[in-house]
Amino acid sequence: MKRLISLIMLMLVACLPFQAGAGSSAAGNSVLPVAEVATFANRVQQDLAARGASVAIVARVGRDPSMLPDGIRYTHVGFWVYSRITRADGSTGMGYRVYNLYQKQGNLTRSELVQDSPADFFAGAQVLDAGVIIPDPRLQRKLLEVIASPTYAALHNPTYSVLANPGSSQFQNCTEHTLDVLMAAIYDTRDPRRIKANIAAYFEPQNVRLNGLQRLFAPAASQALTTADHGPQVKTATFGSIARFMRANDLASQVYRVTPDRVVGFAG
Amino acid sequence: MQFVKRTAGFAALFLVGACASPSVQHATQSADHSAQATGHGVSAVASGAATVSAVPVMAAGSVLAVTGAAIEEVGTGSLNAGVEVFEAGIGARPPATCGPTPRQPDCVTPDGPPRLN
């Protein structure tokens, strides 16, 4: 019975990709009020600035947390980089720009690198909850060198999978690209083979418990759900697994969560 | 029940989209976000003009200031022509890692545990 329900759900998934990409689907209706999003985005960047962070890894919740698989709290991760910003009207200011890997609108099996604002970053949030990693200042300098160099784009693989295996270059998602850039900075390399070898050796990805039926039918719904780059177990990079990796290796100065009314430690 | 939840969770990652851009999730509402945010006293920039350049600044270790154009409104970033979009790819072939046996000729040996010098 359980398997039948699972099968029906996955068949339903097959009908929905175009709705999801249209932006006017149910997801669009559940987006939080604009003023709250803008206020929260500014709260996060003010918090980062007060801590003197030039580069941070920030995550958002793009889905009701109760619907996410065990061990996954955040659905999107990007680098926030303190910058001198100039606008088309000539106005200038200091603040954060966000370096994202986003799924392409209209083709969710492909991705692109997009720079946007903190407010745009949280525009897709279903819950105002930010996961934040402030790297060690020495690592921030190294990250900035990579982000500002051609290596950042060279490490992008536009072939997208929701559950990309971070130990393989076959597919990539936003969290894996973040991890690749992080490893490039740590090891002073732009060689994807060295990066992947070090990920395989020292990074423990998040285990995602899926059975054979789920893995079999999911790619029929969309190739973005493929797990072809995995072995018997499906493991992917997440904000939590990156946080654990950085904590374990003394690479992070601070790891915490920001909500509209408080700042708390990240326990994941 | 746990099985069904996991299945729903897997689907959920895709339906709303892990790594989804605001243009996917938010496109229908973005056009008037600047005005709304400004009206609520959130934005310090009334024009809603797109960012044309952003130069990273390395200033870690002291309190930084967020001022002017960086006090952002919602909806003028990735939805405007000023956005930076890169397209580059690396090979789709997984790298060979050096297992004990048999040793693959093009394998890469890990450097060692991550350390900051």
C-alpha cells in the first residue's frame, strides 16, 4: 500500500514541472509578504556586517521544512560577498551581493550562475530562516580570490540534479558548486579532479534515504531528479553537511541561524 | 507513514525547486516589489534601479557598514538585465579517485586534510 501511494505521488510529480517553472503556481501564492522579506534580508546583511564578514555562506528555506527529507533544512545556498555597489542611477552604497547557482527557468535540468541581492535571495523563501556560516577570515580571503576569478565560473557544471553527488562531476546543484568553490579556495586549485578527490576523502555528504522504486521512477518525472551519479546510497551536499565539514576542520568562525526575531546557534 | 513522508520530501525538493531562482518562484509578484518595499520604509533607494556593478571588498575583522544602494528592495536583482550570468562547464566525466586496487592510471590522490596556513 505504501509503495502504491509512493508511486502515485511520483506520477503526480510527472505532471507538475511546467507548473513549477511558471512562477504563477501555488508556490507563487505562498511567497511571504514583500515587506517582511525585504526587512529580513536587511536584517541578515546587517548582522553579517556587524560581525565583519566579507564573505559568508548563507542558506534559505525554500519549502515547508516538514516536507523536506530528514537531515535537510535548507534548499538553497549561496555566497554573500561584501561589495561596493553602484546602480544604474549612479547611487552607490556598501552591502552584500549574492552569488548563486540557480535552476534555469524553463529548463530545470540546467543551471546558471546569477548574482543578485539579499532580498532577491529570500524572495523564494517559504520560511524566514537563514543558515549562516562565516568562514575563518583567512578562508574568507581565499574565497574572495576564487569568487573574483575565472575559477568561480569554470567550476560551474550547468547539468543540474537536485540530489547531485558532490564526489562526482556528472551533475551539480547550488550546494555542490558552493562546496567546489570552497575546496578550490582551501586547496588553492582550480583542478576539478583535485577538488573532487579531496571532497571524496574529507567531506561527508548528507545521506538521503530513498528506496529503489523512488530512484527508478523519479527521473521519469524529470531528469533533474536523477540519481544516476550515485552508488547504492544517495548522498548529497547540504548546508548542514558543509557546516559540519567546516566546523570539524576549524574552517568556520561562526555557524548560526537568523530568524526575524532571534539569532541562534546552528545545531545541524 | 515515514516512507510516504520521505517520498513527499523528495518530490518537494523538486516541485518548489532546490536552488530555484526568485524568477521561478516569484515572477508574478516582482514587478511592484520595489514600490511596496519603499512604501514600508524598508528600502533606502526609491528608484528601484538595477545594480550595474558590485566590486567585492575584503575588510574582514571589523564592523562593516551597509549603506545606500545595498539596502535592497525585492525584485530588481536577477530579474533585470544588469544581472551577471556566467555559462561555463567542466567535463561531465567523474574523476577517478585513487583506490587501493586496481590503481587507475589517471586517478588523483587527495592532498591531505584541509588546513589553513
